[in-house]
Amino acid sequence: MKTLVFGHRNPDTDSIASTLAISYLKNKLGYNTKPCALGKPNKETKFALDFFELERPEIIDNVKIQINDISYDKPPKIRPKTSIRAAFKIMEENNLKALPIVDENKELVGIVTMKDIAMSFIKGDIYSLETSLVNIIQDLEGILLKENEKSELEGKIAVIAFQSGAIKGSDIIDENSVIIVGNRSNIINHAIEKKVKLIVVTGERLVPEKYYENAAKHGVNIVATEKDTYTVSKLIHQTNFVSSIMTENPTRFYDTEYLEDVAEEMRYKIHSNYPIVNMRNKFLGFIARKHILNPGRKNVIIVDHNEYSQSADGLCEANITEIVDHHKIGDIATSKPINFRNMTVGSTCTIVYQMYKENNMEIPYEIAGILLSGIISDTLLLKSPTTAELDSIAVSELNKILKLDLKAYSMKMFKMGTSLEGQSINEIFYKDFKEFVLEDEKVGISQIFTLDIEDIINRKDEFLENINRVFKKQEHYLTLMLVTDIMKNGSYLFYKSQNLNIIDSAFKIGKTQGAFAETVVSRKQQVVPKLMQEIKNLK
């Protein structure tokens, strides 16, 4: 099973860059990982990915347990024209209670259970036969005298081994009959003359040669078996096609369905085994209640965050194997020790760069490029107060591989990433939005980096209306939107709060919406700590 690697919701460049780079490193070290993202890459990230010709990670929205994450039964598959007896033997030999029935494309057409077989003996029409000569020969361990062009047959079973010579001229048998009889010439010849569907001669290893010519002339098949008449009369009904007793269109689950939904549906069903199919209806296996008691979990590595509110839905159902982050310690908990790497640097990509160096792993050009892009993005080209010496070292070393004009590349990336053209108010607000729990209060903070501040100011009322809507819907203590001006090295603050004084108390900018907070550019290092302290003080 692949380990999924992903960053936070509404991913930024640092989140996706560190995801790609860690996944590449882990795979080179012998692990089996897959880079993912909890949302579409923003314009800045797309620019970096395209510049270094990297594929975008697969987008996922949750890591809930799915059927394809767990172990389930994979019984042998049988075809609709398998005999009931053959199906029973397979179940008996493999200690199974059910078998899947599939067509030539391996698509599920039905299931048969031990109960179905038992009920066919009790309530079934034991005198009707719909099967093939192959099934009859195999199940009765017989030998065929002549094979008709039609290898399949339907008819009514008649056991006439004890009939007297008066059988001739009677209407006991006709052309739709399947005759079970001992080696009795008058009955066999009469049956041949009637052109019955099949004659089963019991107690014989071979069909007597005296019947060959007449049977061939009338196109009648004869099967000889050493089994006695009583045994054959009990077994012949079991040679019927298993499709005659199968359950068609059974309740089935797709392999991508979530276990919580499957468990809920099972509560109202009485069956023991449920078929699992893929989206093309190809049979994969059986799931039962026993399989969902201790299900397997998705293995995940999370980067650039360590809080449930910022992560994938269903993370509590996943097996977190590693965390790499540069934010404050959040609320994610694990049931056993894991590798948790948290450093006071400006970018998760800086930590990932260190991991490459520690493992003496060569960094390919495109990975160096995306790592550099992540560091530049999160540190605002090393100008952010979150920037550490290790960030500067990483940028310098990575650019020895890339040989870029850092300022020119950074401005292109920032210009592409900060463009608001064609985006709705809601899209702009949520492109880099995170929720935090600060002193037991739920806080939502959106940060927008842009070189087009005037566009934000012109739509100020619309943004405030959106902030109020989010504030009410999410039941926030505070909903804040930071509009960060890269060139002026500061942010404009728009907000809605349960306490109207909190922003002025934290940043000393008054209560005016859109007031400018100089040098405030880091949500993580400047905004969140100040808000946490103010909330604590106000309590």
C-alpha cells in the first residue's frame, strides 16, 4: 500500500513543494509513497510546477478508510454454467459459504451460497434439468457414447429402471425426457426411438456397443456411469447450471466506498458476504462484518501542518507515520511514536532540503527548483521575519544547482501568484485560509499576497460581507483577512470578531477596517502568537 504524502488544505507553494520533494526522497530510500494535495495548486504554485516541468500531485479530499484499504476474502470465481455440484465441491474444499458468479469479462452476475444449494434440494424442481453434457459427465463420472451438436440440454428427468416391458407404447417418456436406466435393452431402444434428450445408463463402465448404431442414427446421447441408479437419481439434479439457483443483482459495494458507509448499510442487511466490485463491475472479493471490526488504515505523511482542522477529513482514521512542519505544535495525536520533525525555519522546504543532505541524496534539478520556490514563497525571498539562517543557506545551495537570477525568478513567481484577475471574492478569501484553535477559541485567518492592493480596496465591502458570512457559518471567535503587500512589507487587516477591540489591542492600528499593520507579513510568527496572547488576556 502506498503511503500518501500531503500538506494542508488550500495548499500554497511551500506545502506542495515539500510534498513532492519528500515523496521523491522517500521513494529513493525504498519506501512506496504518493504525493497528493488537499486542493488545487494556486497560480504561484502552478507557475513553479510548470517552470520546472513537474506533474501536479493528485488531489484528494479525505483519507477515510475505504474498502480497498482493508483485507477481504478473495474466493475462486465460477461461471454461470458451472454445475451446482461443482460449486458445492469448491465451497466445501475451501470452507466457503458463498461463491461469486462472473461472466466471460469477469463481471459479477450473481452469487450462490450454501443456503441456496440446500434450498434447491428442498424446494427446487428436482425433475427439471438444464445443464451441459460436460457437467453431467464430470459430476456422474461418466463416459459419453456420442456427442450431439447441442452440448447443452433441457429436459424432464425420468427414472424408469424398474419399469416392465409395458413401457413400450406408453407416454412415460418423450423427446424432452432425460432417462435414467440400468442396462435394459427394451427401455433403452424405446428411448432411442423416442429421440429423448439423453439416456444415462447406470452400473456400466462403458456403454454397450449394441446401442451405438441406433443411438447415432437418432441423434441421441448416451452416458454410461458405474454409479448405481439410486445415486445417479440423487446427483443428476446437481448437474444443473448454478445460474438456476444464484442470487441475481446482489447488494454489492464498490472498492472505493468508505467503510463507515458500508458498515451503516450492513446494519440493515441479513447477508453474511457482500461482493466487492470495481467501477467496471469486475468482481474483487467478498466483505463481511468480520472485515470491518479491525480495518486497515491509510498510511500518511503530513507536511507543513500538524492540526486536524487544516488537514484531510478522516485523518483520525489514518495511520500517521511522519510529520514534517515548521509551525507551532497543534492538536494531532498518534497512538504510537512517529518521526515528528519540527524546526523554527521559514519554510518546510528548508527542512526537506536538510533531509536530503542528511541522507546524502543527490537533489535533481527539478526537485531543487521546487524546493527553492517553496522557500522563496514562504519567506518572501528571505525578507519575512520568519526567515532563519538555514533558509538562506538552503537557497544559496539549491541555486548552485539551478543557477537562476533569484530576484527575477521570484518577481515572476510573485506576480503570477498575486494576480487576482478572474477570481471571485470567495476564491480569493479561501486560496490561503487556515483555522486555528487559540485558547479554546476557533479562529479563521485568510492571507492574501498581492501586488494589486487597489483591487482589494475597491471591493472592500464585498470582502467584509464575505468575512461576516464565514464568521457566522463557521462560528468563529475571530475571522481575519490579511492582505499582505510584498513591496510595502506589511498587511491590511479586515475582520469580524466577537470582541471588537482584539485587533487594535494586538496590532495597535485602531478599529478601522483595512488599517495597515507595518512589518506584519507572517501569519504564523506574527499574527497567530499575538492573537493567542490577546485572547488569553481578554479572558
